[in-house]
Amino acid sequence: MALRSSFTFSRSTFFHQRSQSSYASSRIFVSILLPKSTSLTCIHESQKDMHLAPSFSKRNLNFTLLLTMFLWGQAAPLPNMGDARLWAQELELQRYTDSEEGFTLLIPSSWAKVDKAGATVLFEEKIVGSNNIGVVVSPVRLKTLEEFGTPQFVADKLLQAEKRKESTKEAELITVAERSGEGGLQIYEFEYKVDSTRGGMKRIFSAAFVASKKLYLLNIAHSDKPESPLDPHKRMILEQVLHSFDAAA
């Protein structure tokens, strides 16, 4: 898809971008959508109207629920809101909303919120800090993601950028999807694998949307090494986080 005339960044700049932070994937994605004249600035949280809803009660997953949700996978239709709330309870997820920046998502109740330069918000698994969930919000000239390209077009550019990084040994796209969010908002979703000299094999889940001339990017990174692969239960949790990312009502 051809880019609109207002989108003037250099693709060669995008292809050769480097980042040493744990948010390399997020910053690459942001660079795809930001015009050349726009710089990435560190967004720090200061006196924001942010809150965590009370944690849902703890429940044990029975085998039937586990198997059903695993087989549901990514290709099936998203659950209705009633089912989504029930599954959030079963998976011990809680709602996080940033009213000032205007986004919301579910997060695992046991993960810790930490400060990270360049991230609007970041949550890390307490046991393995390299497993994290983060959101980056940056200004753009676009009104919608469609102005840049299709989900597949953006996914291809994202994978090309990953493969250009010196630390990347292999990158493989798994799925590309598009869904409607709050008020019909266009949201792209991606899943891919990256094998890197820094951190080994990882599974990456990303979601993005544009609203009010701002790009909202969710990036979920989790270890997926052959000796300790991502298990079905954890995968379900991360998928629910991915599908919950949306503009705040």
C-alpha cells in the first residue's frame, strides 16, 4: 500500500535503526509509524490519573477450561464481554487504566509495575524480569493505522527491522490480525518469535492503534526457549492481555 503524502520518513533510516534497551521491538514499531521529524522522547509518569482495579479473586483453572481456551487459540473469534470478564477472573488478571494517556489493558495481578525510560508504563514478572508487558505512547501525524498500511504490510516492516538488528539470529512472524476496539477503533495485533544473542528465544505479542494523533503500542515479551517453552496457561494469560489493549472509554 502506498504511503500518504504526509508520511515523509526515510525507509532506510527505519531499516538501520538500533536500540540497546529492552524496548527495542517497541521502538522499532514506533519508528515505522513516526514521521522523520518526530523524535522519540522518554515519557515519564508524573501525577497521572492511573489506577489498578482491585485484583480479581483467585481461582484454580480446571483441565476442561485450560484445554478449551488453549484450543480456542488466536484464530477463533474473540469472546464476548461476559466471557472475557470470567476468563480474566480465572487467569488472575486485573484492569489497568491510564486516564491521562487514554488506554486500558489487563495485566497479571502478580506482575510488578516498574519505571523504565522510554516506556509509558512497564510491568515485569517478579521471577523473570525479562518477561514484561509495556506500553509506549508517542505522537504521530496519522489519524488511523490504515493511513500507513495493512496489518500484513506493517508486520512485514516490523520483521524486516528485527532481522536487521545485529543481535537477531532469527525472526519469524506467527500471526497477524485486526480487530475493532472502543468505538470501532482499528487495532492491529501481531505475534512473532525472535532468537537473539541477548536473551535467547522470545515470543513477542504486539498490538497497536492510533487515536487523537497518538500511536499506542503494546509490547509483550516472554521467554520461549526450547528447554523451557511458553506453556499453554501462560500463553492464555498473554493472549488475554493482548486482546484487552484498547483506548480508555
